[in-house]
Amino acid sequence: MLVTLAGTVTVTLFAILILGSYTKRTTVKGQLVPVGGQMKVYALQAGVILEKYVSEGMTVARGAPLYKISSERYDANASPVQAEISSHLTDRRDLLTGELEKARKLHADERDTLVRKLASISRESKALEAQIVSQRQLVHITKDASQRYQGLVEKGYISTDQFQQRQADHLAQMKVLQGLERELAALDQQRVERSNELSGLDLRQANQLAATDRLISAVKQELAESEARRTVLIRGACQKFCV
């Protein structure tokens, strides 16, 4: 029996060597692209199909939308987590946008106020300059009168009281002139300060608006990322067309 079994094994091996064949295997680099038939498409993450843009038998171009998949997460109360995050971000974006518009209006009002203030200072300065011209004339007149009365009192034509009255008139007009000149100097100082403030206003306001703009951009980016985590759009990946 052992002899018969050994003979059978020998014959079988001999038949394999004579009649058998060997398939050579070679590893190549590349990507398999189906010419026709079916192709499996996998989403980047698990979810629920919200919309289907294709149907069986359609020709789909590369990059064309195939499915929109919801990847929303829910908390213990069955509330959508990502939707809540997006809602908060939307509110934050709208709030910042509103603040930006208010800031622009306030900045415009601030500029208008400064411009009006400068115009008012200019008008006051011109009025004071005109008063000062008139007042200097009065000072000159009272000074001449005081000098004439001094000569008259020295000659004994008038009393000392009359001369002193003219001196008092001259000093009073001088005091008025000095007050007007101080007011003009104060207005000049205000004009310089308001002009400097107006010159630096554009830069200061631009910096404030830019800071708010950066915050809005950051919130928009977070909102876009949040929405991207909520839904995934599957697109065709064929080189040209696939069926």
C-alpha cells in the first residue's frame, strides 16, 4: 500500500512539472482608472446624504458634484453641535459687522465735528483780528489825548484830575486790547491743536477699522471651517469623463 501511494505522488509531481505553468508577477506604479462599469467613491468622513446630484448612467465630468453629505454631530440632547457653533459664529460676525458700520459713522461724525470746529475758530479769529485793529486805533487816540492833556496840565490850562482821567481812558483801552490779543492767541492755539488732531484722524480711524476688519475676517474663517465640518461635497475624480 505504501509503495502504491508513493508511486501516485511521484506521478502527480511529474505531471505538474510537465504540464503546469507559472505566472510571472511584476509591480508597477500608477493609478487605476475605470474605463467603464462601476467605481466606488468614499466620503472623507461618515455622514448622511443630503443631496444627490447624479443618477445611474449619467456621464460625469471631473470635479462635478456627486453628493452632499451631512457630517453633523449631536449632543446628548439631540441638538446639532456644529450648527450651534456656526450659529454663534454668525451672530458674532453680524455683531462685528454692525460695530464696524457704527464706527465708520462715528468716524465721519468726528471728522465733520473737527472740520466745523476749525471753521468756527477761523471765523472767530477773523472777527477778533478786526476788533483788534479797531481797538489799536482807540488806544492810539487815547494815547494822543493823554499826551495832549499832559502838556496842558503842565502849562496849567487844565486840572490834574482831567489829565488823570485821560490817562485812565488810555489804560482802559490798552487793557481791552491786551484781552483781545490773549483771546486771539488762545484761538490760534486751538486751531493748531484741532489741525493736528484732524491730520492724525485718518490714520487713527484706519487702524481702528483695520482691527475690526481683522476680527471679522477671523470669524468668517472660523465660520467657513465650521460649515465645512458640517457638510462634505463629493466630486467626480475622473481625469476626463466617467460613466
